[in-house]
Amino acid sequence: MRALLMDIGQPADLRQILGRDILDYQLDWLKTDDDITETIVLTDSVAVDLRRSGTVYHSCAELPKYDLLKSLLNDQPFLLIYGPLLTSFKPQELRAAFRAAQADIVCLTGGFFHGETFAVEQDSGHKLTSVFGSGAPVNNLCIVNPLLLTYYFHERFEMQTFLAEMLKARRRIFCLENTGWLEYVNTYPAYFQASGWLLKNAPVKGAKIHQSYYGKNCEIDFSVSLRGRQFFGDDCLIGKDSILQNSIFLDRAAVGENCRINNSILQKNVKIGRNCELKNCLLGEGVAIGDNVRLPDNTILAAGSAVKDYSGVLDV
């Protein structure tokens, strides 16, 4: 079976998670299923080059049209994923569910959803049921991620054409409720949640010492208190007497003396002065924060933002 992974339209500032590109996590996820013999990646990211055996890349500047998908798939069984989707659900479990249900399509979903051509709801027994048109059964295996379907209903992709052509011959849909973790990483809050989950559960790049992971050339003062689990990318600098708890610091992040950083993410090239406090914050690439700043909880600062000394007010 082949997998088709659409890596199109992902904002650049949401691509890097724990020092790895989000596409790398998706390819690792697919690699766990030996039945997936080839992965086709449609991507608009020229910066990403994760060449692997069994992976074919096609440059795609915009969401693909049906004719392109048809030429790539050639009416063969496939697993369809719209990136950037990260999940704890195993591809093998999807395949096993398909075979057990003797279905034409298996949908992985966190709950009910509605589209223009089909719907998934909970019946009186709290089981997921679905309805789709009629037609003769076919032998092809088609696993469709419903997040792709609901996303495309509101986007430029020719969703109705795709469904009509790809699914018109399929009669039965089996919907498998996902009880694990599933995150569509296309917003800052989703990026924040995905980073935290991966830090606790996924293989992480870097040398592990106690509960934390370290990239190359990091300088962490001996007086710094590390609580919980941290991730440090390459060339990070943490000043003395700072307290860090369950936080992520991407490449070249610098933190001054006597700072308190809790459950926060600093993307690349973030600079923080002395005596600062952050909790549940996400700082985009190149953010600069002066001395003696306390940001409100759950603050999100876009790339290149600046905060002056002695304030928590964004300098615009």
C-alpha cells in the first residue's frame, strides 16, 4: 500500500518542533507500518529535504487538483494524510480496523463531523455511524483522514470532485473513533500542544541527561534549576539562577539571569533579558524581551516582536 502525504500551506514558523521538521515526524509515523511500501509527498516547502528510501517528492505550489492525484495514485490503494497531522494512533490499527469491519473506507475521527457529501454521528449507543451514497463494492483499501475532508470543504481544493471520483464506487464507511492523541498543527495553540505531547512521548533529537534533551554547544549555568523535562536546541544560553520547568528552547535561544520560565516555548533566536517571568507562553522566532518583564500567562508573540524593559506590553 502507498501513502499520499500533502505537505502544503504549512506556515514556516510552525514547521520546527523539538528541532525536527514536522514532516519528519509524519514520515516516522508511516514508517512504523511495513505494509506501506512507498510514500508520495506533495510539498511546497523548498527548505525541507528529508530524502528517504521509499519516499517520492513532488513540488506542488498549491493544493493539488484531482487530475494530479489520479495520475499519482493510478486507482491503487492508498493512505491519504493532509499534513501537518500528528497522532499517537498507529497505522497498523487503522489497517486492522479496515479488515475487521470489511469496509470500503476507514475514517479516523475524534468525534462526529458533517460534510456536504457524508456525515458521521453518534447513535443512541454512542457508536460512530456514517452514511455515504450507494454503489457497487470495490476491493481497494482507502483510509481517509476526516480532518482532511472537513478542512478541504472550506478551502480551494476541488473536494466535491475528489469525493465523487474517488469514493463513488465505495459503499460502506467504517468510522474508527480515536481515543489517543491527534493534533492538526496549523495554529499556535495546536503547535504548543503538539510540542508538549512529543516532548513527553516521542523520540527526541539531542543528548538526554536526566529528563532533559540538549543540542550542540549549549551553555547552561550550573546554578540553573531544571524542573520537569526541557528541550534545548543547538547553541542555547541560559543565565545563572534561572528556574526552568517543562519548557522548550529551540536553536540559539538565550535567557538572562534570574528568569522564571514555566511550560513555555522559545523558537529560534529568541532573546530574553534578566529577571523575566513567562508561563504557558509561545515566543516566535527572533522575539526580543528586555529586562524585568513579566508576560501575562498564555501569551503568544509573533516572530520578530519586541517587549521593552520593565513592561509586559508589546512594543508595536
